[in-house]
Amino acid sequence: MNFLDLAADLATKIDPHIVAPNPRVGCIVVKDGKIIGQGVHEKFGGEHAEVNAIKDLENINYCEIYITLEPCDIFPHKKTPSCTDLLIQKTPKKIIVGSLDPKFGGRNLEKIKKAGIEVEMQLNEKCNSLNPFLEKFVNTGLPYVTVKLAQSLDGKITGPSRYISNEFSRKKVHEMRAQYSAILTTTETILQDDPSLDCRLDGSSNPDLIVVGEREIPKKSKIFSIPNRNIHFFKTHNLEEVLEECGKKGIDSIMTECGATVCTDLLQKNLIDEIQLFIAPEIFGKGKNSFTKEVDLTGFKLVDTKDIGGDVFVKFTRQR
Ligand code: AOF
Ligand code: ZN
């Protein structure tokens, strides 16, 4: 087993919502082929993975340090000391890094090399995919956007009952909500379904809510009954503008919970990074379609499929 894969597996266990807007990072310390220390970045503002991995070790002079992400260095308003300086000071034998931090773009690796420590960059798929939100946000200033859809086999998003997908799929949606900074919905959806759009999982906070559209929302709507949740209203239908504004507010990730019009618009305008689709094994015949116009999905690649208690779950990400 590759030690970078192992470090990535450690970081995968961390809820992205708890470290956000920081990345998930894992670190493993190896001496003579054996793991002697390991650590992750557990929560926003907390110690970094490298610090946790080496804290119980007397010295790391003969060790290789595997880190999923390029170590950090100082920048304004930083909460913890520089891991780059820490590693330079502790002089390990070698540092192996699985992905670059877009904030530093490799310059911290150069700094460590200049200090005389061997550094190897081993681009690793698992490490790279730990932080898709961060990568998009840092590189573009825009949030990572996921369209979430529940439909029947014949592509209908409205049917005979309130819910299309089963209870297990709906639990997964709550897990998804815990990972995103915000949920995007529309005034139409709120008027039609009166959803709460909160995250009903123990220990998780609620993502912000972005409401797009011009229609008036009654004060008694359930969205207003969720305490300590930010709601951002946008009267415009210009979705590029909405996403730019969200980026400026520091929102790095959005999932949609709305009707077909906005999802179709987002897809047509190339504003989507990921599609998560729950397909109920039913044929409704009548109902609203998932997409209101033709959409070109050829740039997306299948990355996951699951049977969720009889529903089919598929996940696609945009290839860049
Ligand atoms: C690392 N190891 O485990 C993490 C890193 O405000 P701070 O001090 O917590 O710094 C946050 C920044 O550090 C974050 O934006 C990202 O660039 C980097 N994250 N770096 O060396 C870690 N979580
Ligand atoms: Zn750090």
C-alpha cells in the first residue's frame, strides 16, 4: 500500500464541513518502512496534519514524511504556525507530497528543498480529490457547484407522492448537505414544497441557504424556522452573478435543491462541476422533466454508482 494513499484514507474520514474552508489533510511519518506517526487536520482553526503526526515523536531526522497536501506557509490572518518552517526546523530525511496547495502552487516545496531537505512530488489521485471545493474556489473565486436530482426512471422529478427517492437516499442527501457551504433553491420551490432545507444529522451545522427568484415568500415558510442559518436572497436570475457574489461571501461549495429550470440553466451555462442523481425504480409517465431544455452532458464522467436500498445512485464530475 502506498503511504500517500494511506494518508489520504486518514483525511477522508474527516467531515469536510468541520475543516471548511480549510482542506482535508493527512500526514504519515515512516521510519525504516514502518509507520511511527500519523495525523490529520481535524477542525478549522486546529492543528495541522503535520503537527499532529509528529507531536509524540522525539525526532524525525531519519523519517520520511508523507503529506497529502503541500505544507502551508505564513499568509495574512493565518491561525497556526507555518508547517513548512516546522519541517525545515525538524529536518526529516525526506518529504513526499501528494498534491499542491493552490494557495502556494509549489513554492513551499522549493523553500524546503532550498533548506537542504529532499522533497518528492508524487501526484496522487486520492490526495488530489480530497479537496475539490478548495481547488475550484482558490483557482476561480467561484464555488464548486453540484446539481442534486431525484427522478423516476423516465426522468420525472414530480410524481404521485411528495418524495421520489427512498428514505435511505434522503438520508444520503442530509449527509451531502453537511458537506456543502450552501444550498441553492428558488422562490418557486419554496412556494411549492415549503421545505426546511436544513441538515438533520447529529453534530452538523446547517449550510447557508441561497434563494434565487423574485416571488414573495410568506413569513411562515419553514425555511425561516431554522435557527442560526444564513439566508442570502438574490432577486436576479443571472446565475453567473449569483455564483460570483457567493464566491465573494466566501461560499466555496453549493448543492442545488430546486426545480428543473435553474438546474438546466446552470448546466447550459457550464456552471456545474458535479451531478448527483438518485433514480427511483419507478415509471411515472406524467410529471415535470429533470431538464427543461436540451443539455450537453458530454463533458461529465461517471465516478460512482451505488444501489441505495433499491434506488440507483450515480455521480458524475466535469472533466477539466
Ligand atoms: C497544511 N496542513 O493540515 C492544512 C493546511 O489558518 P491556518 O493556520 O489553519 O491555515 C490554513 C491554510 O493552511 C489553508 O488555507 C490551507 O492553505 C493550508 N492547509 N496545510 O500544511 C494542514 N489544513
Ligand atoms: Zn500547515
